[in-house]
Amino acid sequence: MALVREKNGKRLHVKSQLMGESLVGKDLYDGMELAPQTRLFPDVDVIKIGGQSICDRGIKALPPIIKELAAIKDSRKILITAGGGTRSRHIYSIGLELGMPTGIIAKFGSTISEQNALLLATLLSPWGGVKIGHDDVVKLHTYFATGCIPIMHGMPPYDFFAIPPAQGRLPLHRTDVGTILLANLIGSRSCIFVKDEKGLYTDDPKKNPSADFIGEIGARELMKRDLVDLVVERPCIEILQNSEVLDRIQIINGMEEGNITRALAGEHVGTIIYRE
């Protein structure tokens, strides 16, 4: 890029589209030429194993899921993330009672999610399961080339700098958000959330048995409905709608053996939320 000196001769600028821009103007991108987002790992499937829904159930839920993941590792490149679950809710409650700020509470959540990532990595270690950190994303090619199953904790790395919500102090961006942000970052082939429910309902089916199941819905329509309860964290829907590389996310019931394999094969299992 060429260097340009101001007319008064005092400062040099690197000539570029953003030269002299404040970066906060509403019309910043008007007329700006952007290259399409590069899909760094378009052959990778991101799978989130729920914390409370799966990991906390221990031997009642994990063995068949571990067996299924091990069986597909040689035919698919899978990157696994871990939720926080009941223990994160416990430490959140203590933090709120003690007046902790959102950033500290988010850091609490990261440590619990990391415990579950270690749990999953240990169970999958005979098949190449290895716990990795956020900075290891650039090493994914190496992990896959050596036959590993990389497992990462799901909390996004906001931690101490978590954005305060409009109400309360619970971090809005937790392990579901961290998972879809990761999938968007690498431009993954799919993003699958493994829960203990069939998918999305009009209300929490555990509390309201008459809630209706939603098999497929657009992200914009889902935001418009503003349901009282969602099966994934609310910011996920907006992130999906704004993504350049993700066109859908899928929520499946991991308690039904074979669902992960079927979802990876492109079957309509559970709920699909698509970008409109």
C-alpha cells in the first residue's frame, strides 16, 4: 500500500479504504469493497455437547455418545465444544449473591466449561481426543492430520470483559454462543447442538408438556416470535442471521442413539434454524 502525506505535511497515512475513517460512522461500509469471508475449515463439523443436558448425566448419557463420536472420527473432521451445565449455574448463583460483576461470573463459567472439555477429552483419548484452547484454532489442520479429535471449552473468551446485559448480571454470551462464534470463525460445514430435547419448542417442554415442537424455522422469524424460552442462547439466532458462512444450525437429542451420525449425514433430525 502506498503512503500518503497530509496536505499540511505533518502526518503520513497508509492509503487504504479505511484511511481517515473513524470506524464508528453508520455509513462506514457504504460503497466499501469487501472480499467474501474465507472459510478456513469448510470440511469441519462443530458439535457442542451440552453441559446440563449431557455431561451432567455422566454414565447415563455419555458412553453411547462417546462411542458414536469415536465411530465417525475417521470419516468426518469433528471439533467438539463443551457446555457448563449444573455446576456453572451453581457458581453463577453464588457470584450473584455476592455481588460479583458480569465479567467475574463469565470467568466462573469458563472454568466449569473447561472441566467438561477435559472430561470429554479424557473419555475420547483412546481415539485421539485432545483438549485444546482457543488459541489452538490455527493448529486444527495439524490435529486432524494426526488423527485427533480436538475438544474445546464452549465459553467465548470474553471472560473478564463480558458485556453487561440489560437486566441482571448473568453473561449473555455463554457456551452456545461460543460454539456458534467458533463455527462462524472457521466457516465450518455444520454447527450441531447436542441436547436432551428433540429440538426447539414454543415453550420449555419440561415445564409445559403441551408446548408445540418446531422442526424448522428461519432466524429472523424466530427473533420476531420472541419466545419465552429457547433451546439455545438468544444471541445465537442473531449471530446466525448475520453470518456470511453459516446458513443453519441444528439442535438434536443426544439421548437418542445415532442422531449425531444422522445429522452429520444431512438428515433432518431435531430442529433446523436457518439464516433468512
